[in-house]
Amino acid sequence: MRASTWAVIAAAAVLLFAGGCASVGRSLRADKLDESLAAYNSAIRWGQFEDAVRLCAPIKGQPPSVDKALSRLRVTGAEEKQRSLAEDGTRATATVEYEFYNEYQARVNTVLDHQRWRYDDVAGRWLLQDCLAAFPSHR
């Protein structure tokens, strides 16, 4: 084979390898998203709000705080309804339905939490952008 043919083959191999690495990176981020969503929603489900905020993006460089009024909430169910991952694998959205009640009220509430997640390359993990957004009016 001629040198130009080898150059074309080498260039094609590099492009295939680079494309494969990108898809592996996206796949790993998708797996980490699964873990992050499960951890956050489990923490909310069991009333472990302090654990949940550890998965949230800092606000002005500080970790989000947990309103003490949230301790009155009892979450009885959490069901993921929808999820989408951006093509570049660095942004995702999820819609989760929570059922809960306030221990001082005798009614069960249902709320849809529209979660926006962003992958932080430096930290190597997903961060929720709107921490505890599902419960602001129920505190």
C-alpha cells in the first residue's frame, strides 16, 4: 500500500477511536446520572434532606441549606415519570412525582418535581440545579 493510503487508514482509526471514547464517556455519565437520581430520590423519599442537598449545586459557593420545616414532611412515594439526557451528556432533566403529607395536616399531597441536572467535569459527578424545588410551598 502507498503512504497516502496508510495515512487515510490511520486518520479513520483515530476518528473512530475518538468517537468511541466520546460515547463511552457519555455512557459513564449516564450511569452516574442513574446513581445520582436514585440517591437523591431515595434521600427525599426517606426524609433525609441533608443527604439530598449533598447532590445539589452550590448556591453562591455555599451548599444549599435545609429548611427545618421540611422535617414535618413525610414523603410516602417517589416515582420517576420521565428523564432525558442531552446529546452531549452533560445536562439532563427528570420529572419525579412525590406523594407526601405534612404531619400537622390530614391530607396527602402530590407534586411533580421537574429536576435539572448538570454534570460537573471537575467534581466528576452530577449536580441538581434546583435543590428541593418540589417543596417550597409546603414548608
